[in-house]
Amino acid sequence: MDIDLVTRAQRGDQEAFADLVYAVADRFLAVSHRILSDIDLAEDATQQALLSVWQTLPQLRDPARFEAWSYRLLVRACYAEGRKSRRWAPNLRLLSVDEPMVVDGTSAVVDRDQLERAFRRLSMNHRTVVVLHHYLDLPLDRVADIVGAPLGTVGSRLHYATRQLRTALIADAQPAAREVAQ
Amino acid sequence: MTDFNASDKDVNRAIRSWLREDRHEDASRVAGAVLDQVETIPQRRATWWPARRTPIMNKIVGFGLAAAAVVVVLIVGAQLFASPTGNVGGPGAEPTPTPEPSVAEPTPTPSDWTGLPQGPFVMTGSDDPVQVTVDIASSGWVALREFDAVSKDDDGLDPPETVGAALLAWAWPAGTGFNVYGDPCHWSTTIPETPATTPDEIAAALAAQASRDATAPVDVVVGGYAGKAITLHVPMSYEVPGAAREEEFADCDQSIFGSYGVEGDTEPSRNHQGPGQIDELWILDVDGAIVILDAMHGPAVPPDLVEEMRTLAESATFELP
């Protein structure tokens, strides 16, 4: 991020802030869409986060930390939107992760649908870590900085989320496999 | 075919591939909506200064401030319109005449912002129950009348980073009850049943607060008036590098770390600005009125400036109307 742009926006330069908005808005929306799995909620979260950026930008002490700081605001906005919506009731069917399962005859489309369903069953904490790490390619220490949790906690969340996804994928795939077996 | 039994690496690969599919998001509408609102939403300035509630402000003072605000708007507007770059009528337009303000100069005066002259300076407002005067002994101090404060080297940062320092001089009428919270972080649920009314009671309650440490109160005399001195700290454990104040105190009630409020108010009168903040308080009984001199600084403030601020506080003299 252009530090000069951030510094100017911190001083109330609306043109600089507009440039900042156009530089980050698409990415913000993409991240919030993946965390919330709902484009309307994601747009609301993105808008709220960008307004928070404007309002609190003067309080950012180090403009070089804009990216992590702004993502933190975005994650908070996502949490707020997620709380408004009650679509996230956990509905995980747990199976033993050691249970072998080969998804037979699956296509990319099937994988995508399975992932979509499995991802929706994750908690907001877990989805956030997965998106920041796997979508934004952020290392775990930066994810920890953004979500405000210790590094070990973030590592645990990612590990647990991966296990849950894997387990849920297996559970989703089982009926199809049984059908194939019959 | 996908074998999810193979390894987490396969799951990760599937997740990454799925997350990175194009979902046709277009944020231009959101960006437009945000930029439409920016003009009407003020930024929260980075500042040390707490929003102090002024329970003694009366309607006349309120109107006076409103009039002063109008004058400020007039003058700022006049400067904008008189500016060569403020010509909104296009190249051929005639310059707009500069309106002449017809009422008194607003405060603060420009000299307040370029530095106070050395010598006596009245920190409090005309509506305060006690007039507090300090002796400005060096250059660089500026007045912030809105907060009955003077500051030096204010860099707009909060503790622990700031290298600036400030002295507040706040006065309350006799009989004011102070709600010294049991816990500054959880102030809304730790309001004492019986408010403190004397320097001894206020200092003792501050010394006993949870979530922070404080020195033991000691007797002091400033300007001929007795009271208690105590030093308060905001723990560094609240530090979140790069975060805004509200984020650092996010676990506290309303994201505020507040030391005390005044009976009847619903928010703290004195809240703090960042981890590592140090507040050296002189709590004085001035013929029944309570005056609190609050020398605020942080760990990055040079010792010379801290010492200068102490000298400034101890130079205070008091006058009742």
C-alpha cells in the first residue's frame, strides 16, 4: 500500500481516501464474501469497514501497518454482520477423521458444492482464519495480528477447521459412496 | 477424483482452489456509497484529549460557545472565499468580498496555537468554580481551552508512542460527588455506592482501583491549598501494536478506560488514551471546591518535559470568583 496515500488520507484528504477505497474495496468484498458466504452481508460489511477506516484512520499510529489494521476492521465488520444474521447455526455432522473415504466419481463441481456446504458449517472464527490464510496467503503470524488472537490459537483454529472441513466433506460424500457401493 | 483420505494437503489444495474461484464481486457500488458518506462523517482525530463533560456549563455559556462557533465558521468561510484557490465562480468570476465579522474574536486566539507567552496563564474558563493560573516558564506550550489544558510537543499520537505531554486543570464546585470506579476497564458496573467528595476519599479510591496500579497517595500543598497526590498508570497489557485506542480498550466497557466520573453523569469524566499512560494527579480542596491537576504523559516522553510539567503544576495558584 502506498504509505503516502495513507498518510494523506489520515490528514483528511478525501481524494487520497477515494484512491485508497478503490485500491482495497474489491479485495475487501472478496474476503468478506468468502467469510460470510453471502454477497449482501459482504457488501454491508465492506461498506462498514471502509467507513470505519475513514473514521479511525487518524488514529492509526504507523501508516505502514495499514493493511493489517484495515483487515482487522474488515474482520470485525464481518463478525458484526454475521451476528446480525442467524444463518450460521452450526450443523456439523461429525465422523471419525480416521475413517477412510474415497469420493468416487466426483467432479470439480461436486467438490465445490461439498466445500461450500462444509465451509458454511464452520464457525466464524474458523472461516476467518481459513480465508485469511488460504485466500489472502497471509502467514499465520499476520493472521494472528489481524484477528487479535495468539499465534498458537490461530494455528489451532486452522488445524481444527481443516479437520472439520475434511470430516464434513467425508460425511457429505458418504451417501454418494454408498450408492456407488450398492 | 478427489481422495479426501489422502492428506490435509489435499484438503488445503481443494480449499484454496475453491476460495480462489472468480465469484464476480464488484465493489464499485459499495465504494461509491462509502465515498458519498465521507463528506458528512468526520474523522476521529488522533489526540490525547478526552471528551470532558462539563456539568457546570449553563445555557448562557452554551450560547456563548455557539456564537463563537459561528464566528469561527464565518472567519474560516471568509478565508476560503477570499483565497485565490477558493474561487468557485470560474476564471472570469469576480472575487467574493470578504465579510467582516462584527462580533468579538473567538477563542482560542491564534497565539494559543502558536505557543503561549511566558508568564501567568489562566487555564480554566470563566464559568469554572475556581480560576487556576499557572506560570508558563518556557516556550512551546499551547492552550487547549476546550479541555482546560496546556500541552507541549503534542504529536497527535496516544501513549505509549507519544512524546508529548499535557497538564489538565479541572475544577468542580463544592459538594460534587466523584464516582471513582472500582475498575477503570469495567467502569459501568463498578460505580461506587457512595461517591467520593474529598481529596482523601478520591485518592484512596483511585489507589484501590483494579486493572491498574497506582502509587500510595501522599499529602501535598499547592498554591496554599492542601490535598493528595497520586500517580496512576494504564497497564501496557492493553497494548495492541498499530491499533487505534478503541481497539486497545475493546474489552473495556464501551472501549473506554475511565478513572472517574461525576455523580449524575453516565460516562467517565476522565478517560485515558493508551497503554503505558501515566497521570500524575494533584487533588486539592480549594475552599470546598475540588481541583484536579492532571499531568499526563507516557513512557516515551523525555524526562525533562515531565519535570517541566510537574513544575508547571506546582506553580498553580487558585482564585475563587
